[in-house]
Amino acid sequence: MFKLGQNVQQESGDQIMEVIDLEPGVIKNVITEWKDELGNTMIGKFSELQLTDVDSEKITIGS
């Protein structure tokens, strides 16, 4: 489950997006926002199953 403000990306993509809204339902729809290569703000809707959490995949090296 995702939460507002969380960074996500599609399983097969490399574009990092921010969760800006959630639509409840049997399968949750996640509304995301990101900037394209021209600086335009883009908004997309994805099934929760299509996205992965980018924040939890960060690896910290050293201490």
C-alpha cells in the first residue's frame, strides 16, 4: 500500500513519480505526478500492482 508523498516507479520503467492521490477500490488506483524531460508536469493513474516503492529500495553504504 502506498501513501501520499511517497516516491514510486513502474516495475518496467525508470521514471520516479510522487504519489499525489489514492482512489480506493478492489484494486487501488494510484495517482502520480512527475516532470518530463521538458519540465512539464505530468499526471498519471496506475494500478497499485504496477508500481514499486522507490524509497524502500534505497541502499545506504557506510555508517
